[in-house]
Amino acid sequence: MTAQALDTSTRTALADLLLAMADDEFVLGFWDSEWTGIAPLLEEDVAFASLAQDEIGHAQALYRLLADLDGGDPDAIAFGRRPEEYRHARLLDHPRTDWAFSVARRFLYDTADAARLDALVASAYAPLAEVVAKMRREETYHLRHMVAWLERLATGGDQPRARLVAALERLWPDALCVLDGVEGDDLLVEAGVLAEPLADVRRRWLAGLAPELARLGLPGPPPAAPAVGCRGPDRGGDFRWLWEQFTMVRRSDPEAVW
């Protein structure tokens, strides 16, 4: 399938999905890069820097797909928008906080992202299927790393466990936003771009998480679906601060050729 084979509504839905996924990876990558030099272990300085680099690389590939679909420049898409124009999930609006918080967020995001990639790996839109195949290989190692840290904190004594539980309880409502439906995802299913609606992907994700969380005695998701505004446009001060950081150089001379 080529972009030209998609009707206007399906192309719009695909563009929305690509932007949401790219912004998720991009913003998470920048938050994770903040651990470089201050992680609790030297090996985690290296590990989180590698995770951040992978996520920003994934974002670059997805922004390029979006630019190929709709025109434009991937770098301008990444760095040239105002904070309210980003479409990352609300889970990624939170600042770095402490180590348990970052582990909890990455675990929730990585498991949700794995379910989303599973629904796209056989996409009829070949450029996306190729990017997703590469992402899945790298994300497998990300997820293994975070599962190991989740278990380490859950069984590591009263204080690590208490911090982890508090982080999960705070993050769960926003974690549901990662797989909040994109308008028109039914059209993507019909076109073979997406294997199933994102609401079904979310149910599959939650069902898969339940045994692991129960084994560790960790809190599961709230019963209610996420509230409106899962992907903006309202953005708090924490993300606006991050946006100032990652757009600083480009905004210093928007017309420059970097």
C-alpha cells in the first residue's frame, strides 16, 4: 500500500497516529536523557542515555514518515511547534521526579507501546511496517530492562516499594492515555494499517499486565477510562519547561541550516 492509495480521511487518521507515536517517543527520550550523569548507578547513566537515544531515533523515523505522507521537514515538525501543538500522551507531561517514578513511567509506557507496535507490525502500509519492525527489536530490550527494575524496586525493601507504589498510583490514570483512540482508527483498521482499534489494543495491554502486577502486589489501573484531553492541547509547566530546553538551539536562529 502507498500513501496515494489511501483516501483523504484515512490519510488524516494515519498522520494523526504517526504524530502521536512520534511525539510519545520524542518527549520520553528527552525526559530520560535527564538521568545522564545523575542516575543511582553508573551503569544506569549509560543505560538511560542509550534508552533516550533510541527513543529519539524512533521519533526521527516516525517524523520522517509523517513528512513523507503530508510533506514538510521532520526537524521542523520535531522542533518547530508550540507546546500546545504536541500530541504526546499525558503520561509524558510529568517531570523526571525520582528513580522509582521514572521506572514506573517507563514500565507503563513500554508495555503499552509494545502492544501498540504489535498491532502495527503487519501493517499494510509498508513504510510504517518497516519502521515498526526495527522499533520492536530495540523496544524488547527496553522492556526487559524496566521489568527487571520494577521487580527490583517492588522487592527491595519498604522505601523503594513505597516509592514505586506511589508512582504507579499517580501515573495509572495518565498511562491509559497512551492507547487512547486516534480519531479515525476504525478507518485504519479497515485499510489494514492497524490490526485492531486502539481501544481493543488497550484491553489486550491491561489483560497482559494483570498477572505480573498481581504477582508483585502492585496497583493496577483505575476502573474509569481516561478523561478527555489525553493528548493535549493543554500542557502544564513541566512540559513547557522541557520544550524550552529542547527547542532552545533551533529557536536561537530558526532560519539557520543546521
